[in-house]
Amino acid sequence: MRRLFSASFVYLLTGVLSGLFYREFTKLHDFPEGSFTQLGLAHTHLLTLGFIVLLVVLALDKLFGLSGSRLFGWFFWLYNAGVVLTSAMLIWHGSLTVLGQDAGKAVAGIAGTGHILLTAGMILLLVALGRAIGRDRAASGARADTAIVEQ
């Protein structure tokens, strides 16, 4: 659980700092206000996928003990690799856009890989959660059976 909290906190800081970078970098280079750049998307990806999602996962871990699962370890590393890779490509592409340069197809391909890692991580999380819910339901049923027998 500590690892989830720490990662969430790091994403909060990087999300806020990426928003600051977005604002100041576009001003510094006289980028037209209201024009699209991926820098704003990096800010929201880091805050939503990093900070908020990991806080929700932290609550689920508290309820169901997910972090004890081997699948959870895979989720944690794949998901975080996806968030970092996707956000880094958004910052790279957005910075190139502000500088008036072409990002090329490699940036989109790497960002796509980040999204694939995010998807794989979320699937692993849902499988681990489903198993934990099943264990919890089985344990609740066993406790109910024991209570009936004791009466």
C-alpha cells in the first residue's frame, strides 16, 4: 500500500509540474493561446491516470488486499510504465508542436505502446480484483455457514 501511495504522490507532483511547464513553455515560445498541443493532455493524464486512479486502487487494496497478489505486482509495473511512457510522449510531442517541429511517426508508435501497457495493466488489475472479490465472497459464505451451525 505504501508503494501505491508513493506513486500516487509522485504523479500528483509531476502532474502539477507538467501543467506549469505547459503554461510557461507555451508563453515563452509565443505559442498561440487556444491552439492545440499535447502538453495539456500530459497534465491531465498524469493527474487522472496517475494520481486519481492509483488512489482508487489504494482504496481497493485496503478493502481486498490486492497487493498480496502476484498479478497485482504485474499490474503495478505495467500500468506505471504505461502512464510514464504515454505522458513522456505527450510532453515530447507537445514540446515539438510548440517549437513548430514535426514529431514523426515514432512518437505516435511509442505513445501507442504506452497505451497498450496501460490496457494490459488495467486488465491485470481487474483479474486480481475479481479473484479477490471471489475470495472475499467465499470467506463471507464460510463465516455465514459457521454462524448458522453455532446457533
